[in-house]
Amino acid sequence: MWVLCHHHLFLTPPPPPPSSSSCYSDIVILPPSTGDQPVDSDDENLSFDLHSVPAGDCEAHLGKGMFAIYKLFFPDEIISHLTPQTNLYAQRDNNDKDFSNDEEDMTKFLGLVLISGYHSLPFENDYWSTSGDLAIPVFPNTMSREKFKSIKKYFHVADNNNLEK
């Protein structure tokens, strides 16, 4: 069964017969461009990346805004951990005393990383392009290219001095 929702194409297999041990559903999320391609449903060689999602979890998030969904993946605790780790790596381990990053910067950075995974361009600098065929206003409106690249350069999740050997 194909379902089109908010410009995303969802492919789900027919629901399994009800049973008490079946509490997971397989869902395939295809990028919007996939919907423009002809699909031969008789082709047994089709390969999709399946994700198992507990039944009912999807419905619990219907109607939530984009930022609320983002916060499911990057709650405040994660942002509060990544920010000082990135600052520590830049300042102590790389001797860049001018580098400064706060939780708002980290939140924006991770959001732009997610968008760049969805909307691919040939080169990283293209996300800040002013050319009509490449322009993605959310990037320059959110963060400068230099700030994005500096956070990316120093992005760190753990203190190197506290790693187990």
C-alpha cells in the first residue's frame, strides 16, 4: 500500500493478521523524488531499507510540529552534553581559544545537518549559495557558513582525556 503524506511517500506492506505477539509494523520511508520514478510491483529484486516502528508510536506524533519531532532525536540533555564537549575539544585539544559555541548554535547546527541529509547538494558551500537553482534560504538565515564549518570541524561527543583505553 502506498500512502502520500506531506509530500513524502510511505510504503507499507499489508497489515499482518492480528496476533498478540505482533506489536511491530514495517515502514519504508522513501524520499519525495522516489515518487516520480515508475515502480514495477512485480520486480522481486526491489530492495528497500525497512525500519521497524512499534505500532502506535507513529500515531502518537501525528500533528506535532517539526521542532517537536526534532526534539525527539535531540532532547535538551543531548544538546547540553554536545555543546561543552565541542567547546572543550576546540579550546583545549586544538588550542582554538576563540572558538565559542552555545546550545542555540548546537541546536541550529544539528538541524542544518539533518536538512542537508534530506536536501543533497553537490558541495557543502552550495547550501549558502545565492544562485537561484541552488539557494536554500534556511541555511544562511540560520547560521553563517563559517560558523557551521567551525562547529563541524570541532564537533565532539566525548572528552578525549576520559576515554577508556
